[in-house]
Amino acid sequence: MRTQVSDRFGSNQFFFAAVGSADRLRQEVFYLSYHLHWTYTEVMDLDIVERREYVRLLAERIEQENRAINRASRRGAG
């Protein structure tokens, strides 16, 4: 029996719209390739659960960095 994997990666709306498994796979490959500069083969060599965990971690990191940027810009504007 397969382990159920959450469909939610952080609060990033990008992943909520995934319709089918092929679309979701393309989004995951693009996301990791774009941000981490991994090749298609490197991403596809990951186990599904491991790949989705990397996507979740990356989304969390980007959200943290965006919050820090927003806080800094608010401080600078005041």
C-alpha cells in the first residue's frame, strides 16, 4: 500500500491547482529544475516521496525569504 502524500506544499498557491498527475509531475520537475538548477534526469531519479519533500522544503524556504524581504522593505519605508 502506498503512503499518502500531502498535496500541500507550504502555502504556495502554485501547487494547489495541479489537476492531474502528469501536470503535477511537470510542475514539480519545473520547480526543482528552475530553482535548484537540477536536470530533468536528476529530478526524475528521486523517489516520489523524496521529490515532493524537496518541493515542500524549497517552497518553505522561498516563503521564509519572501517574508524576510517584506519585513525589511516595511522597515525601510517607515
